[in-house]
Amino acid sequence: MNRTGCRFPALIVLSLAALTGLITIAPAVAAPSAEQSVSARQRGCEKLAGRLYLLTELGKKTAPYYPGANLVVTPICFDFTGDHRRDVVLAIHAGGTSGALNWAAFRRTRQSRGPLRRRFRLVAEPNSGPRTELERRRRLVLVKTPIWRRSDPNADPTGGETHRLYRIGWNRVKLVRQWHVAHNRND
């Protein structure tokens, strides 16, 4: 309580001013939801990955044949190296019908300005095979590749999947673990 005996004098003054039209109170703008901020973050990651794609060997070879096309599939932006900088891992589509063939890992350098090739360093660009999928497992990258049997058609591999876990270092990518997952035959 203040000396006048009113507990909330400022609130009363603002309320009266708003009622008389002296001031206008704007409605509160809701904060973006988690889904909206994640999608905006993902869009920024996709845009960055599309520019980094041109720095890969496959990007240099295929970009003239697909001008303006973004051949990046499922980019992942995360601090994989533990240096508090956002690194980028991306799967690269070769432009045909077999999906992503390669993947590339870029680590962020200390440069904050200048061309993109100075701000990000290509750590590795391994060839993993058709239909490569990438996932993040803590600070590791999980690379999934389907296994075709001899009798399988091109569109339907039934041999399961090869899973490989990689750790991204400063100068290279190291294979941590590899295993095979069999598909359920009843599908």
C-alpha cells in the first residue's frame, strides 16, 4: 500500500486512460509456438545446407546439370563437435531416382564473416549408397542404407538396413559402430 491507500494506483490510472481513449492498448501478441520456431529453424538449416551443397565434390559435378535445384535431403544442423558452434550434416541427392547417394559433414570454423567456404569446413563426404537416410543420435550421426537382395526390384529392397554411427571430429569422420537390421517378412 502506498500513502494514498490504494494498492495499485498505476493500474487504475492506466485503466481509466484506456477507457477514456487517451491511450490504446494493443492486444498481446502470442509467442511463436514450438512447432513454428522449429520449422523456422529447420528452414534456415535447409537454406544453409543448400548453399553448402555447392561446396561438396558431388555438388560441383551435378550443379551445372540442375541449375537452381536444391538436391539436399534432410539436413541436420547441430553442434556435433562440442565446440558450441552449429555444424551441418546433409544427405546429397544425385539427381536421379535412387534418392540420396552421398552425405557430407561440415564443421563450423571460428570465422564469423567472409565467404561460406571459410566459415564451414568440409570434414567428409563419404559415398554411402542409394536411399541414404540421416538421423542424429546425441552427438553422433546415424546413416541408414537399405540392403538389396539379388532378386529385389529397384523400388523394393527386402534385405534390411545397414546402420552406421559416425562421430564427427575436427578433421575427419570416424565410424563408431555398424550393425544390420532385418526387415519383417510379413509386411
